Amino acid sequence: MTVVETERHGQILVVRMNRPERLNALNHEMRTELAETWIEFRESSELEVAIFTGTGRGFCAGEDMKESLAAGAPGGRRPAKEDPFMSGTLEKPVIAAINGFAMGGGFMLVERTDLRVAVREAVFEVSEAKRWLLGGYNHGHIANLPYTVAMEMALGFRFSADRFHEIGFLNRVVEADALMPTALEMAEHLLTLPPASRVNTVHMMRQMRPTVGPELERLGVALHDHGAKSDLMESRAAFSEKRTPNFKGWNDPQDRYHLPVLETPKR
């Protein structure tokens, strides 16, 4: 059984993550097969639109915690080859058909798509605050959400599909049996557009999305190294073992009052 399945509908490619027993968690094998699939899609002269979905109850649960624990490092092993979907070099539009849980890295996969349809039972969570030393401070900003909603997202609160539809993160919320028909209908609409118009419009829309400036990115890198690093692996172990985590907190309680800051740029 392959962990990434594909099927063609004319000029439409359906990309389906297929580890339902693990809620399609991202391990090294799946990351590698996804990279290969997106490269083939990018280079194809026949395929124009992709639908990205999963099997079972989950779209994608994010990082495979068991693999991370075995490797002794958070984040898991990355594929050796470039993934054009993740690197932003994929110019063709991608529609997310969210069939269930989209958590952590799975949420970030949804975030990179251009159009989104979800089943009503889908659940979303930015899990960085639970698994790293810094929460997902940038995701709500990139999604152009109000500050309070972006803060709620960054601190690991869960969102229903209906709530995400209300605030504009999802295009459609449907019953389970309507998920793929709706995604295919959206893809077919895209194919009615002149090819140059479709590609150029998607490109311009992506360029206009809010971004996090280099100063904040550098601060984010600094904060990722701030605090008790043992808590990173403890959060993964607790999740994998289905228990409450035993966090140690900062090595020095005073650390919390000496967060790294960036110097004000000289004019």
C-alpha cells in the first residue's frame, strides 16, 4: 500500500494521503512521496489543477510523533528532494478537500492551498504552541484574521469547520458525501478559465498575501531556541503515550523575563 495515492480526472489530479491508521501523520516516507508527486504535477503538460485530500477520519494529523521520538529530534526527517508545494514553486492551483482532522503540520498543508472545502466534522488546530517553544504566531496573520482570532489560533485552540467558514478561512463546508463532488466542481470551474488567466491570477493572489517581515522571522528563530528544550520531546512523548505531559518549564525562572529581542535598526 502506497502512502500517497493519486487519480486523474482529465486535467485534474487528486492527491490523497493514505495512512488512515495514523490520521495521515507526516512521516519521512509520506513527505518523500508527496514531494515526488508534486514534482510530477508541476512538470506535467496535461495536469492543470490538483485536489489535495486524505483517507479515513483525518486530512492530516501533522508530524508523526512516533517517528520524531525514535529519531530523538522534533520535526521528523525531511525528504532529500525539493517539495514544490512546500517551497512555493508550484504555480498551478491546489484545492484542499479536508475530510477530517487538520492538525499542526496538517493545518499548514491546508494553509498553502488556494481554495478549501471541508466536511462539517473537520477539526483544525495549529499545534505549534503544544509541540515547540513558540506557537504559530504567523498563521493567523498570513490568513488575514483579526488579532484575537489569530491569537486564539496561535495558542493552540481548536476550530470547527463552521467557525473557520464564518471567519473566511474555508470556501465551503459540506456533508461528507459531497466533499469530492464539490472539490471537483470547483476544479472544473478553474479549467473553464483561459490558462494564462488562471495561472497569472493565482500567482498574483499569492503575492498579495500578508507576510512576516525578516525582523520578525529572526526573532522567531531566536525564540525557537528559548526555554526548556526537553519540553519539546516531552510533549511528543505524552501525545504518543496518550497521557498528560510533565513539563519542566524554563531552566531558570528568570528566563521568562529576559526574552530575546531584536535591536532597533539604525537609520
